[in-house]
Amino acid sequence: MSPLLDLRYRLEYAVLRLIIGIVRLFPLDTAAELLARTLRKLGPGGRRHRRALANLEIAFPEKTAEERERIACEMWDNIGRVMAEMMQIDRLLDEPERMQTEEDYFVKRYRGKVGPVVAASMHSGNWELASWPMALCEANAAAVYRLVKNPYVDRYLRSMREKLYPGGLFAKGRGPGGRAGHHAARQLGSYLRQGGRSETCALAFLADLYDGKGVPVPFFGQDAKSTAFPAMLARRTGARFWVGRVLRQGRQSRFRISVKEIKVPRTEDPDADIRWITAAVQAQFEQWIREAPEQYMWTNRRFA
């Protein structure tokens, strides 16, 4: 790394720490409300807002332009709250009463004996909290995340998530520590196999983004290319497959977290099995998104 680039990264990191320090001066709910109002003003009108509207038009052609605009503005409100909550994630996790798991029987059934699990969630509510049921099940949860190019920022953001993912964070993407392709598959498969069927070991993915190398499966009436990696990993390692979402309760930092299990087929046609799992995941995502479209992050690329 050149000295000039290192200086740039250090300055970016200093600015981030300053912003986080200011946000942490306020109580959690106050900070969330302030950032929600800020994003509602700054978000609309830009390139990402236009992408959100384009995605909404594909997903909800029956809605009027005004209805789609309202959903997009509500989305910015939610994103602002997520930003504030992640800057105070330690305080949020110290108040577990803020997180309600819908399927309590799920937790009671699998606590301490879940075995290896692959979990897929989506950018809805506060998506970072989707791993909370795994913590309640006493699973040694880990997650796959996209590497931040700035190594100082990346290291700091990783440290903020340690309590959510005691099993660690596996980076993907370019840069120091990033992994991709077959190397990542071997590394993640090894992590799941280490857990064994008698122990608890979970690996979480955000699986709702467009993947140019993915499997085209139905999503809001389109064949959307979706990542098949979680399905492939679960099938190869014998892991269970869970799918989850986080739903914000009103305009507060309180959440209802849903978990459903998808049965993993293991026929003589592995490609068909992986496609079936991937389609089932996206179908469940679509059902949940339709229930609360304003809480979904429509700014990401999803359709070709």
C-alpha cells in the first residue's frame, strides 16, 4: 500500500469514527429517529433512489407511481434507522427484549443441538439481527460478508459485529483477507464440517442480491439470477437450511424475527436440488417482502 493511499484510508477511518462518536452521544431511539429523518431528505432524487423505483416498478407494476414513491421514501427511513442501530449495536444487543423471535418452538427444539446450519436472510428490517435466533439456539454463528476496501474501516466494522457472530466473519471480495471461488467454498465447507452433527455450527448469508454467476429462479415474476452458493454448501455438507427475515415493529428499534426451515433434497441430480432450494429461498423472500415492501432495501441491484 502506498503512503498516500494509507493516508487516505486513515482519514476515511477517522471521519467514520467521528460520525459514530456523535451518533453514540444520543440514546438509541433518538439517534435512529434523527438518522431516519436525515435519510428521508437526502435519499430521494439520487441514482440509488432511481434504481429503487425501477426495481419497485418491476416488482409491483400494479401500484401507481405515487405508491411506489411512498414505499421508496419509507425505505430510506428504515435505512437511516439501520445505520443508527449498527453504530450502537452493542447497546441494542444489551436489550434483548427488543428482539422477538416468532417461532419460539424453533428455538426450544434446536437449542444446543442444532448441528451444522446454513442460514440465508435478506436486506429487510435490520438485517444484521437475522442471526439472533441462532444465538438463542446456542449456535456458534459465523457469517459471510463483503470485504470493505479500507482495511481500517473493515477491521472496525468486523469488531462491531463480534457479538453477533462469535464464529467469526468470512470475507469475500478483493483485498487483504478476501476470499472467492473454490477457495471460499473449501474454507466455508470446512467450517461447517468442524461443527459435526452433534454440535452447533451456523453460517449466515445475505442471499437476496443479483448474482451474475447465479441460478435464474422466479422472483416477482422475473427470472432473477440468485446466488446458489448457500444451497450448494448445505447440500454438500449435510447441513440444515434456514431462511429468515427481520421485521421492524413500527418506527422503533424493536423487531420480530422469523425463521423457517427449508428441507434440503439430496437426489441423484445435485444441480436440480440446488436450483430447487434456491427457488424456495427466493419464493419465501418474495412472500415476506410483499408483506412489508417499505422495509426492503430496493436500492440494490436485483434484476438484470
